[in-house]
Amino acid sequence: CLPNVRIIAVKSEELHAAMTSWAAGSSTMQMPSPNEFLSGMAMSPTGQVSVDLETSSKTRLHKQRRVKRITAKLDNSALAALDPSRWFARRNIEEALPAGTKACGFYFMVCSETPSGELATCLVLHSGQHPLFRKHHAACLYCPEREASQILTRAGTHSIPVFWGQGGGDVMFEFLGSFRVLELLHPACDLYSHPDLLLHLEDLRARSRRPMSGPQLLQLQEDLDPKTWQHPLQMLNGPEGWAAEMRQRCEADLS
């Protein structure tokens, strides 16, 4: 049931003043005066009134991103219902991981056995930011090359679970499998000129309000060896159990 609504729009200061006087003392919501309304507008070179483009662009972008988040959440929830063994809420994934830091989708934990003192425990990829991963297992790192090299060193070469989705909280992410980090691809690699990546970057630059770093392409390889525990949500003893699993895999790689 909707309340009764009366909207009175005016385009002169005199009529607005009369309307304000008429509505005085009532609970009627008043619209701004024409001058106040036009203060948020700008004159175009042709003399026509146009909306403040910067404000309008920010509002439109915010709405577009919100629609994408809602659509992704609904789509993923429908897919998760069909195969619940492969889909998990972002919140539950993060709660199952050991405490630590994160960067470019990688989650790290402290590990004294590695040269960097850290170890990757998981990789969560934004489905709208990695156009080459599903077909080529190449992830985009949106950071300078030096930072990407540091992430490569911190991650290690053991296999880690990779989740795929968009959003946070209760949004469902798909478990893609276990992958090993191999190398940063050289800028001369053909994948840097792949049509899917070029189209994606063109779209990003059109929507971005600030300069973009990267991307650096990080090559991963799917680990097809069967494992007792594929991802942290299978562990009965929580984050501690997954931390032990990651240390065991790392030790096996170093031995």
C-alpha cells in the first residue's frame, strides 16, 4: 500500500514562493527552488543547460556497480543451489583461512620455513577482473611489476585453492580447483595482446577515474593430483587445520 503523494513542480521563483507559503505549517515535502536546482547544473558551450557531468557520472557508475553486484549475487546463488559442493559464501571462505595478510586476491599466513616468512593459503579472484583465467589460467595483478614480483615470492610454489566470484559477505564463490603459481609472464608474451584482455582494459580505462597500475600477468597451473583436503572449508578443525595443510604442502615442495 503506497501513501498518497502530491508532487508540485514549478519553474519560476514567484510560483515557488507561493507554493512555500501555501504549504507552510504542513508536513508536505518541498522541492528546491528553481535557482537552487539550477545551481547544480552547468551551461554547455551551446548555451543549453546540462547536468554536472562529473556528479552525474559518479552517480551512474555507483548505480551500475550496485546492479552488477546484485545480479552476480542472484546468478551465483542459483548456480550454487545446483552444485553446493563447489560454491561457498565469501564470508565463510575468509573465516576458514588462517589469520594473515592479503594482496591482489592472495591470502597469506606467517610461515618461518619459507624465505619470505609467508605462505599463500588461498586465491580469491574477482570474476570481472581476470578475463584470461578460465581459459589460460593467467591472473591479472593490478600493481607495479616490483609488487607483483614480491607477491610471486611470498606465494610459494605449493598448490592453493582458487575461488571465483564477485562481491563480499554472503555472495557465493565457485571453487575452481587447486593451482600452483608458476611465474610472471614477460611483457612480450602473446597473452598481453589477447583480444579478451585488450577489450577488458579498454573498458576499465573508460570507467576508471584514476591511473591504473598493470596488469602484470601471473601464470598458474592446475594441480590435478588428488588431495584429501582440497580447500579450507573441508577442514574439521578450522583455520588451524588448513594452516597445517599448507605447511605440509610447502615442506613437500621444498624437500
